[in-house]
Amino acid sequence: MPTFRMPKFASIFALALLQSIHVSADCECGYSVNATTSPHYSVFTDLIESDFLHIDNIKADTDWQLQAYNVSAADSRGPYGKLAEVDNVVSNPLKNKKSFSGASTLGGDPGLQLFVRGGKPSNGLVPIAEVASVRGDMMYGSFRISMKLTNLSGTCGAFFFYFNNSQEIDLEFLSTQFNASASPVNLVLQSPASADAGFDAANTTTFDLHQLPFQPDAGFHEYRFDWTKDKVSFYADGQWLRDMSQAVPTDAGHITMSHWSNGDSHWSGGPPEKDAVLTVSYVKAYFNSSLPARKMDFSGRCKNPSAKNATCQIPDQKVAPDPLGPNGNTAANTFFFTAQSNMAVNQTVYRQSGSAKKRDVALGLSLALPLALVLLSL
């Protein structure tokens, strides 16, 4: 019986295919805050990036879970309870998918809308909006959100990391605090001390009412916190605001964006007289994973940390990423690693054109290995 021999070109192709599997992609060893020469240099292995100016339907985005729950007035520690409803989270992308400014699909500010419904609720529960990351394995990282707050008094807009009530990192905006001369953000690390005080961190060392040099309800700005083992650093539009080194969380958790009210005169106030909306244009999260499988993925792809482009520096957003101004198409066109062809290999991210899965490059490599082995076995 004659022996079949693989054609020479097929053999060469198979070997080339196997070699291509080991060609390093950019960023395989992570995403860094600051340059390697900086004393504040940190590297994170995983990412989530969500461009809400162009995402048609948040309900199809598998990086995020819309929350639905109710909390009594007693448990919410206010005169009203809270009713989180998925219909209070609305996708309102730009009409022009190739632009970063212009008219939105539903009118109003473009992005992901989080509503607090106005008026006094007949059932004692204020309808609110909350969206949490599906991934709950975030262990240290740099977390960034671009949003425009409501100008209606009586709500709390928040972006935060959460493990439990005494391990929480908060950026909170109280619309009752906004006026012509004040534009503060509440920087908070919830701690055992704040839990002992009835979850009131105001008199602890990990609370800061920080005045901003702009009005959070007048346009989109980027708010950020970097969480490392020793401290949490807060930023606005790339400008450092405050470091906190006490009560730094020590367990992995998830991130959440929320817009709520419970009528508490000492915090959210309200409820607002009419529907109030907070709008998010993007969230970018760069973090380490606590999951053994993700750690193995990282060690498998990061073979040479010193190789060119093995680690990619996360760009600092130094200007307001506002799609509403005269330069909106430039200002809001911020950098996404996931929008590049070779910078998010082996990252589990949502792609609007299909279901949630690893990036195309990662899928291609997983199919390339069996194909190459088959060819070489012929």
C-alpha cells in the first residue's frame, strides 16, 4: 500500500502555523499605570472596556449585569426604600457609529442612561438604576468611568468597587451638593469604622469631600481610582485628587455604576421632582484576576515581560472626554485597547457584533493549533 506523504508546501505551512502561535502579541504581559521608570508603576493582567457611545443594547453586553432588587426604607436607612429596575437603564448610542459626537438615537446626551424616577413613590420605593460587572474576580486595578451627572437635586450617582460593606471604594456625587460655587465628589473607602458608625464614613479617616475645578453636571468627565496593595488613589480627568492608605480592600470583588435616591436628607436627598438621568460614555477597567484559570492564562501568554510591547502603558485621560462640546469628536475619541487589532489577545470581552467570547485573535490561535497538528500528522 503506497505511503501518503504530505506535500512540501503543506509541511511548511503547518510549521509556520505552529510558529505563529508563539509569536507574541502586544500587551500579553499586561497593562501598566505609568511608565516603568515611575515609582507608581503597576501592571494589571486583565481588562474590561465598554464604549457606551456605540453599544446598541446594554442588555446584550455580557460584561455587565443589570440589577433588579428592592430594599425597604429601614434597610436603605432613609425615608424611602429603593427599587432597582432594568428598564431604568437605557442604551442611547450615537446615531453615527463612526463618530464620537453628534445626535443620539433617543435624543439627549449619548451613552448609557441611568434613571432615578421622579416624584414621591406611592409604594415607598424609589425606582433607581444599577449596573454591576459580571466579573467579580477583580483584585487591584485601575478603574475609570466617563460620565455626566444629573443637574436635578435629590440623587446619588456612584461608581465603586465592592466586596462587602467594609471593603468598598466609592466615587459618589450628590446632586444636592452642586451649585454655582460648589462641585464636590465624595471620595470614600468604606471600612470597619464606617460600618460601626452605621455605614457613615463622614467622620472617618477614609472620607474626603473634594471640590472639583468643573461642574460634574455640565459635561462628561473621567473619574478614576487606582487600587494597589498599599493605597487607593483618586483622579479626575487625569489629575490626582487624593491618596488613601487606610482600610484598603484586601479581597477581590466587582465594580458597579449606580444612580439612586432614598430621600435621606443627610445624603442623597430627594427623590427628584422629575426623572433624573446620569449618562455614562465609557468604563475602562484594568485589573488582576483572583481566578486560578485567568492566572494560568496570563502566565501562559506572558513569556517575555521585557520584550517590546509585551506590556502596554494605559494612556492617561488628561482632558474631559466630552462628546458635547465643539471639539467633541476629538475629545471623546479616547483610546481603547480592545479597538486595536493585536492588544487584547486572550481577554474575555464583549463584542457587539457577536456573543461574548475571547477576542478574534485568541479564537484564531485556539483553532490554529489543532489544524497545524493535523497537517503535521499527514
